[in-house]
Amino acid sequence: MFKADIATLFPEMCESVLNFSILKRAREFNLVDIKTHNIREYSLNKHKKVDDYPYGGGRGMLMMADPIYRCYKSVEKERKEKLKVIYLSPQGKVLTQQKIIELLECKNPIFLLCGHYEGVDQRVIDLIVDEEISIGDYVLTGGELGALVLLDSMVRLIPGVLGDDECFLNESHYNGMLEYPQYTRPEIWNSLKVPEVLLSGDHKKIKEWKKQKSFEITKEKRPDMLK
């Protein structure tokens, strides 16, 4: 079973997404075990303080190492397994479909560390983080959205979650190409007609059309992928 833990200052934010749609169904059917952990609960400060001013000056606050480390150790003890620790960071490698597939092959529970404010104390990164991942070359307020994007992209590929592998095998990026155009009823809308080949019932021709369109769209929108 796929196991993941989100270490965050905003577990409610994460749960609000995990309790909808495909992620919710995957949890309800026990296809995944995803838990959220409030880092504040691991602070020894009576006010549950988890941040402080950075040494050397600078604007903003920095998340302290100790509450994060205590959260990590608690989850590791609970899981009784070594954790694969991923820090969601704009300094990380940009997430790709290939990386998602690689992470799904990992047998260990995934521990997703969500930073906030100006980030986290470098020492806890050096001590426990195995990999830093970014969902794009831009900066977010915190790591929660990145963690949820990563989980959503992984969970939908787990057997049984979508019901049929065909749901993702022909999608954009999965096979190195962008997906072909798709249409549904009505056959004619706003004077625009569904391509005849899709109405023909000729599965061989439809398959060839989809492959050709996939190539054309990739060439037009993402020629870099063809390299």
C-alpha cells in the first residue's frame, strides 16, 4: 500500500483537498494511507512556537529544526519503516511525470515536508531530507500546495484508483507526448462537428488518428518534448 505523511503547519488545508474526489476515494478504499501531521504539536515551546528570526539578518521568519525533526522521528516510529523524506522547495528539481513514476517505485513511506515563511533551518534539511522537489520555477507561500500536487499526480497512477489503466496511459506526458483532442456529445455544437473518424467505428483508424494528433499537438505546443 502507498503510504505518505505530510508534515505541515496547516493540516486542515491539506485535509480539505485529501477529502475530495479521487484522493478521497483512494483513502476510503484503503488503496493509500495518507496522514497529515501538525508540526506545531511537536514544539516544546509552551506557545507551540515553531519559527524564529534567521541568524545573519533578513526579512521574515524561519521554521526551526527541532519541531520538524521531532515530527519526523515520531512518524518514523509510528510507521516502523525508514522514511523517504521530500522537502517541497523552489530550489528542488522540477517535478515531471517520470519523477512521479520513480517515486511510486519507492517501497518506503514518503514524508513530505512543507516549509513556510522563509523556509526551514538548513540543518534539518541536511540531516533528514533525501530529495528536494519543486512543482515549478516560481515561489509559493508554503509547501502544502506542492505536496498536494505531488500526491494527486502519484495516487491517480496507483492500480485500482482510477479503475482502468487506460485512464492515464494515453494522457499528456505519460508516454512522452501530449494527449490527442477529445470530444463528447452533442455531435455538432456551435456549428463545430466532431471529427468523422471518431464516429466511424473503425478502431484501427481511430487509433492512428489519435497517434497522429498527439504528435502534431506535441510538435506545436511542446516541440522540446520531441527531442
